[in-house]
Amino acid sequence: MLPASMPGSLRLVVVPLLWACAMQARAADAAALELRPPAGELVLGRVTELSCDLTLPGAAVVEGNPEISATVTPLVRLERLPDDAAGAHWRVVLAPPPDTAPQIALVGARVRLAGGAELRAFTAIALTGTARLPVHTEARASVTVEVAGKSFGPVIADLRGDAPVPIEVPPGTTSALARSRARRGAMTEQRLELPAPPYPRLLAIAPSALGAGELGQIDASFIDAAGRATPLAAPLRAPDRLPTPPELAWSVSPPGQPALGASGVVALHPGPTSQLAVRAARSRVHVGELIDLITSATDRFGNPTLPALTTRLEGAVVEAGIGPAPRSAGPGARLVRVRAPTRWPGRPALRIELEAPGAPPARVEVALALAAPSALSIRGAPARVVGRRGPTVRVLARDAGGGPAELGDVVVRGPDQPLTLTACPAPGECVYRGRPRSPRGVTRYAVEARVGELGARTVLTLYPAPRRLELEPQLCAVSNLGELTGAGGGLEARGRLAGPLALGLFAAALRSEITGSDASGSTALSLSQLLLLGTLRVERRLGARLWLALDGLAGVSLASVRQDTPSEPELHIHSSAAALGAGASAEVLLGPGRVTARVRWLRTRLPDTGLEGEALGLALSMGYALGF
């Protein structure tokens, strides 16, 4: 077992004792892939191609093409043959080595199956070498050579006794028997050693890549001294924490023969993503702006990973640009860029979620600010403003798409003062109010709002508010007892209470009379009254200029009756009594005050006057109320 973390590039030396047990564990896989060598004897110098058959039994799905490796015979081409009931088939065509020395070529194949499984197979190809064996004997002798049971020659020696005999040497053959027949018939034999040039005797196939903490295996085939191909295997484990550079160096060798070993490098990569994190480069963005997210992912050992990402904005999948993050973000960090909605979504924050296979989703919220305004409007709130409450306006900003826009730097001014921000009831809409004003009459009030190069203007109408104290002179027309008519004048003073209520004092002088004649002569009757009444008023404003009011009256009536008849000339009677009444009025704003039209019904009985019935009746009045 390898340590979990080692600095730098890792190097593994496979211990030979592990081969036997590891090979048993992989025997089933190796048998599943078949690599068959060419049939017949292959003599170097005569063959131009070597052809092996590769078969994958069953109906397994293969990813890509098989990978072929060989010791001395380079790959020429890989041909896919039609599949049949036995499985998938390929023809592996190899080139013979340029050296004609006898040797055994090792060929390996690796096939990747869908799902990541990997199958490997090996085969050995015996290549018979060709050479001219130099034999020295008597001049003009006939020489034959026997190699591995096959006889070559005869070759006639030259005058110096040299006879180069063309021979074929199977791999593993170490000697040859040369026979010479002299011209006189004498026979001689000599045993000649055949040179055995070295050639690669071990072929290993290691995993092309391993994930962090992943177990793999090195499969190998070795040609022993007897020329037999022996399968070998050894386990391989990637470290948990990836080194720099991320690679694992390995070497294997047969027992006791380190010079015949093979070596290589396995690329290392992170394991499956198990954790995903995200943060926003800026905590606040504007409508329509790009949102930069810094995301990082790691496997279960903490190695940075680069998984495929799915980005959701407010729950909906959106397109996102993905690129490298700044170095300050840390190793493995990536920049994910999405665009904020181009219209205000109705809430001041955006929920963004990143998803990666095998890891819980990572979420972040980004505050959303309104875009810069492209249009500004201003309106009164309400269109008419009654004094004492202060002029109030609503300023609205809209972006290029018609949605609400930012109002942070807007300046709102009246003709003589800036207005103060009081509230922002909705995005892109704020309420501004000026100082209370009490105009004496109806006045015009211009308000201007400006932000940057944008501006808006409106004109408000200011109406005077009702005053706390009002004086109202009145002219009255009265009708008494259904027969007497007259006129008079009065003065009413009112003080306002809370809400629509007001208390007042009404003083009036009224005179009414009637004249007539009969057989005895002419008759005249006149009634003079002084009224002192308290009033309780309830009013309702129907508009900027119109009020309606109801009032009740209670007080005293001081009356003087003068009657002139033929039988009783110049009769004067004085009396007083309580008076009650009720009335209704309509009032219209005109200038600094209000014109009033009022009708009242007053009721009283005057004793000791000889008048029967109601001494007061219907009273109509016109007045003009001024506030102070």
C-alpha cells in the first residue's frame, strides 16, 4: 500500500513476489480478451507483415479502438472486422523488425469497455532469424550446418577454407552443428556457438490514468530463458493527495533480472467531485449586469476538480460562461459568469445555484440593485396640495426596458427649497415632501427633479388649509310665522377642534314685518330679534374648493314686538326665550376666504307677545369666512 501523500513525482517499484497472487485476481479479465499470434513459422527477411487476431467475446460495448503495444514489431494498422456471434473482432497488422536476429516479439492489447472497465491480453510471436554462419574448414570442402534439426547447405569452401552457410535460427537456439566433407572423403564435425543478441523480453501495460486514491494494476508478459512467455501482474494505487506534477512513475522487472525491467508514468487525476462551493465576486449587482461567481470543487480527498456545471438563476437553468478564475482565488477555482435579469424581478436579491454530478448543490444570494435611469417622471401626490401639510411629490425612474430604475442620486427642489425624502414605497419610486406652507390663497408651486442629465418638472396647486379661527360676517333673509319676512345681519366666530368638528358663537340682528288693512283701518306688525347662539359644526371637504357642513344651534332670542292697529296704536312688547335650530351650508373657496350659503331652521316661542306659533322660522344667509 502506498502512503496517502508523497511530495513530487511518485515512483513505484513492483515487488516480484506480488505477481502470482495479483495474476490470479486478474485471470478472469485476461481470459475475456483473446489475442492470437500468426500461424506457421515466421522467418525474418521473408515476411513483410505479421497479422494477429484480437477477439472480445460477448456483446460488450467498447469505447474507442483497442490500444496495441509491442516490443519489436511496430503497429502498421488496426482493422475492424465484422462482428458475429462470437463477439467483436479486429485484425492487428504489425511490421517485422528490421533486425533479422532471432527473437520473440511480445504484443499487448488493451480494450476499454463502456463504464470504465479495462481488459488486457498478451501474445508472443516467435520470429526465426536468418544469418550466414561462417565455417572454416579445408579448401574446397563441402559444408552443411544443422540448426534445430534443420540442415542448411552444402556450401563449398573457398581456397582459404571459408564457407559462409545461410541458416535460419529459431529463437532460443544457442548452437549449430557444422559437418565438412573433404575432397578425399574425410568427414569432420564441429559445434559452433550461435550469438544471441539481446532483445526486449518484457512488455507491461499500466493504467493510462488513475484517480486519486484509486486502485489499478500493471499487467506484463515476460520471456524467460527457455523462450516461454510468462504472464505477470502487480497492483498499483494512486495517492490520495495528488503531487505536482500529477503523475506516478513505476518500474517492474523479472525476479533477479533488474536489467530486463520496464518503466513508465501513469497520469493522475482527481477523483469524482464530492464538494462544490461558490461565492459572488461582488455582493451587489445592477439589473442587466454580469454576475461573476468564483466556484471551486474538490474530490473526497480535497483535490481540485473541474466538473461539468449546471447554473440555475431563481430556479431556472440559464446559460453561463465558464473560464479560469484569478490566481488569487486559489488552485482549481473557476469563474462562472451569468447575466442578471434585464427587468426588475420584484425582489432585491437573486438566488443562484450551481450543480455538479455527485456533489450537493452550492447556493449563493446576490443583492440586486436597480439599473441607472433612462427616463424620469414626477407627479403630485395628490395633484392638489392643501397648505399646512407641505407640498408632496412622487418621483419615478425607469430604465431602458421600462422597469424601475435607481433613484439614489436624485435631487428634488421646489421654487425656494429642496424637498426631503420621506419614503420609497416601491422600487424606482420615492416620495419627497417640502416644508409646510400656508398660502393665503390658491398658488402655483413648481417642483423639479434631476439626476445626472435627466430631469422632470411638474406644477402643483396649493390651496389654503382651513384656519384654526374663522370670522364670518353674514347677510340674512328670514321668514317668521309664515307671514313675516325680513332681513338682518350677523357675525359668526368659529374655532376648530380635532378632525371635522368646530365650535362657534353666532350673533345676529333680524327684523321682519307685515302690513295689511281691513274695514277698521290699516294694521302693521314688526318683530325685531337679537340672537345669541352657540354652534356645533361638522364639515366635510369634497374637493380643494368645496365644503359641506351641518350645524346645530342653541341659545337665546331677545325679541321686541311692535304692533300698530287702529284700536291699539304703538303697542310695544319685549320678551326673551330659548332658541334651538339646525342648519346646512355649502362653502366655496374664493380668494383667501370662503363664500358660504346657508339655510337654518330656528325654533322659539315668545311669551307675553300675543304671537302664536313659532316666532322664528326659515333663515337664509350668505357669508364670507376669513381665517386667522
